Amino acid sequence: FTDVPAGGDYSAAITLLSDLGVVAGKPDGSFGINDAITRADAACLIARLMTGEQNPPKYNNAPVFSDVVPGSYYESSVGYCAAMGITSGTGNGKFSPSNTITDGEFVAMLTRALGYDTPEHPLQWPMGNIVVAQQKGLLKNVNIEYASDALRGEDAQMLANALFADYDAAAARKNLYQRADDVDQHITIAEEVFNLGRLAFDADYNSNGNSHRAVDFFRTEKKVYNDGKNTYNVAEDCQAHTWVIAGVDAH
């Protein structure tokens, strides 16, 4: 995207999510990295992240909110978010799709989508959600203010963080989730929804434009990976190491 230079803020997250079809740019070729997002767009982003589908067709024509327009681009996504308990609307049977969403509201939707327990915070809502999001790593590399408008760049970073965070809801459903510190005992959205291997990203991840190749690689079942300098046996190396895509190196 024209406003997302390689190595810039959120560039790795945006490129990865674009490859996966979770985010898209604007007609002028930009991403709108500092643009506020609406509640409708927030529902679309989270629904795509959690289902891997652009518009979950199962949730079309779900008469949940009176102001959700039938046939709109966001209808099925809002239906999904309502059905999953990710949103309950803004009151009086409305969702307010064209209203902007705050950082706090976006974090609340994301933590609910992941199935996290968010006990009430002694200060006020949504502080409990923000505390849990911080603990789970969803706020890595972002600075949010809970009452400020959520911006497209920072939201992309949170969604990318969510890809590789513990996915409590799916793991509990599959009877895999154990409350332990070992990340290998948890399942992630990357694995559950997008069939990606576990990745760990550092600041150099997108410096040489290899995010596309990383996605292509981890979505296949290749047994050997050659980065131009070294050859790695995936079956052996992935047993003992976390893969890191940094420039052209993979460890």
C-alpha cells in the first residue's frame, strides 16, 4: 500500500493480514493507516479473522439489529459477531454500523472473539478487557487510548497479534486447552483458521518483502525450506525451534 512503507509502523502486520484476506486497501492504493474505522468495519475485520471468510454466509439475513441493512457488505459479519457474543450492539436494538469505534470497544470485541475471560475491572469498562489483552500479547507494538477512535493501522497490529495468541475458545472446544505457561499446549487462530505454522516476528520481518513468501510457505506442507543460504528440514527443525522470518533468514 502506498502509505505503508516496508519496515514502517504496522507494515508487517498489514502485509500479513492482506495476504490472508483479512484486510484490504482503498481504491487509491492506500491502506488508510491513520483512518478511524467504523463499527461495521470492526465487525468485518473480526469476522474475517475468526472464520477465514470475507463474508460468513451462514449469518446472512440474521435479524439481529434494526439498523443493519439487509444485503450490506457488513450484514453477515455483524450477524456472526452477534451470534458469537462478540457484540450486543449499542442499545435499543441497534448496532450503529456507521459510528466510529473506540480503542476500548475494539479491544473488547477482540478479547470476546478469542474467548478470554475478562473480569470486571475496579475502575470501569473496558479496562478489564484491556488488562487481559495486554496479558495475552494483543497490544504488543501498539499504544492505545481506550476512549479514542480506533485506527486502521493499530487495529491491524492487534489482529496480527491475535493470530498467534492463545485461542481459548477453539482450544476449549477441542479439549486441547490447558491453563499452563507452555504455548505449545495452546492452539492459535493461525493454526485453527488459516492453517499456518507458528511464527515469531521481529522488527526485520518485512524489511525485504518476505511476508508473502512466509505466508505461502507456511500454508503448504513443504518438508524442506531453502532461504537461499541454508536448507532447513521443517519436520525436524520445527520440533525444537520457533520459526522466525527476518529478512531472508529462517531459524
